[in-house]
Amino acid sequence: MTITFRVEDGRAILAPRAAIITPDQLASLRDLLAEQSLRLGFATLLPVYGVTGDPWFEFDARVCHLSLAVVSKCFDHDPCVIAILDEAQFLGRRVRVAQTEPTGDITMRLSLNRMRPRK
């Protein structure tokens, strides 16, 4: 296993490319987020528009409070998904899951939204 360290020098960081996920992986993620929301006492799934099952939907997921291994298990430890989850946790950001076309792929990418500190 290689561990990469980054030095912040003020330059823009290139986000990892979007990962394509399956409906079964999406269901597994939603189940995990629902379970962890109850445990943590706050919402880990934040709808942007629509709901899963609609032709179009988009939501943000808070993954910083969860173990990388637990979340990546939902995706069979796919390296593309792990890169997104790792970057989200490193930067304190959410991940965005979306389906923008009725028959299109379900994608996961780094969200533009940052985590807010809990009060």
C-alpha cells in the first residue's frame, strides 16, 4: 500500500474523476447512511433534488464521520470510489451521488460543499 502525502501550496487541487456505481451499491450506501444517521444523531444524507428511483436525483453524503473501510465496502472497495472518499475525508468535503438521465449511469464525485462543524 502506498501512502501519498500532499503539501498545500495554494494551488488548485484536481478532484478525482467521477466513479460509476451500480443500483445495488447505491442501496447499500443509503442503508449505511441511514444506520449511521441514527447512531450519530444527525443527517448523513442530504438531498439536493429528487429521490432515488426518480428519473433524476442528486444528493450529498457526509462521509467524514465514517470509516473509509466501512463506506468503501458498499462499493466492493472499488479504487475509483476509494479515491473520491479519501479526497472527501482529506478535504473535509461531502460526496455527491447523482443520476442525471433516466437511463444514465449513477455517478459519485467530490461535492463542492464542505462539511460544517457540528455544534
